[in-house]
Amino acid sequence: GLKRIQAKYPDKIKEVRGRGLLIAIELDAKSRPYTEAMKNNDPIGLLAKETHEFSIRFVPPLIITKKELEWALGVIEKVFSEI
């Protein structure tokens, strides 16, 4: 999921870390433009929050489905392709 997006945008995503669904990405730039764009592309709430200045943390609900995870990854990838 996020590792694949990191491989596609290594100039933007420095690191993907975490375990299971509790995961964060470390960016090479400030995180606010990315989290704002994710909120604008996400009418139901992706649960992305900037943590510190260069990190985005994702905390989806434990009952999230595979289809919802795939949708969320699509939103994240779309944002990184546009910014």
C-alpha cells in the first residue's frame, strides 16, 4: 500500500513507518498541504492528521474493509500525484 506509493514518489515520501493500521509517513516537505488536499478529496474522512511538521499519521477504524483501504490508498496516491 503506502510502501508502493513511497516507491512511486521517493522525492516526496522519505519513510513509511508503523505497524498494522497504525502507520505514518515522513515527508521531505511540510505535511499541511498534503493533509488539506486529502481532506478536500475525502468526503467521508480518511483520518489523516499531520504529526509534527513533516509527518502524516493515519489511524483508520479497526473495522475498515479492504475495499475502504484500497479507496483510501487511491486518495493518498491522487494527492501525491497532484502536489
